[in-house]
Amino acid sequence: MAFRDRAELDAFTAWGERQREAMAHHVRTASLFAGDIVAKAVWTLPHRIFLGRVWPKGDALRGYWVITGELVPTDHIEASLAENAREAARHFALKWQLQSARMAELAEAPADAVQRSGTVEWRAVADRLRVQAEGLYAIASDPEPWKPTAGPLIKEPGDGAT
């Protein structure tokens, strides 16, 4: 992937920083680790999906994959569940499919069978999560977005870089 100009690269860099911050916030609020962490971007669909790894400082073997972005909910899985970002994306997609199905079942259950909470439209939440899961699975199934970036980050006029 090559950016058209420096402004486009700067916008992507700023977006990536916001996603790293969201990833770190998720790690803290989910109480995954105490103390300092290391966070690394592994794969992105620019301005849409950010997949990264986090681990406690000094213990790279104990980590998590974290996904965040505009097209997906922020979530995590243990690092041992996927060897690479593409496998992690597939795992998130399947996880969300299962969660969506469970939410849909709860939405259809009789009122006395489950504890209802406020005015949450569980059917709508389940449907949105299912759509996100299907979209992520489609991306994970397509080899094109997973090809490594090669060449310059900024496309020079007339160089034919894409």
C-alpha cells in the first residue's frame, strides 16, 4: 500500500496512534495485565480495522491479540489461539458469530426465562455483531489484504505504485 501524499500518510499515522490508545485502554479496562505493557500493531485495514498484539513488559510469551477500529468492536483473544493476524481475524469472526447467535437466542427467549436489562435491543445488537463477523470473515478469506506492504510508503507521481 502506498499513500498518495504526506498528508494521507500523516492521517493514517494519527489513526494508528488512536487505535493503539484504544487497544491499551481495552487492556486496562479488561484487567488483562497489571503494570507496563508492550503494544504492537501487526495488521491494519487503514481507517477501518486495527489488529495488534499486547503483552506485559518483560513477558512476550503471555499476550493477547486485540482488534479495534471503526468497523469492528474492540475485543481480545489469547495470543496462543492464533499464529498470525489473519488467523486472529478468523478467530474473532467465529467468536462473534457464536456470541451473536447466543444474543439472538436470548432476544427470543420468554421474558421470565432471562433477566432483561433496560431497553437494550438485543436482536439489533446480535444482528450488528453478526454483520461485523461476516465482514471480518470475508476479509480474512481474501488473500489480497494480507499481502505484505512493499516499496515506498508515499507514491511518487508516475511511479505506478499502488
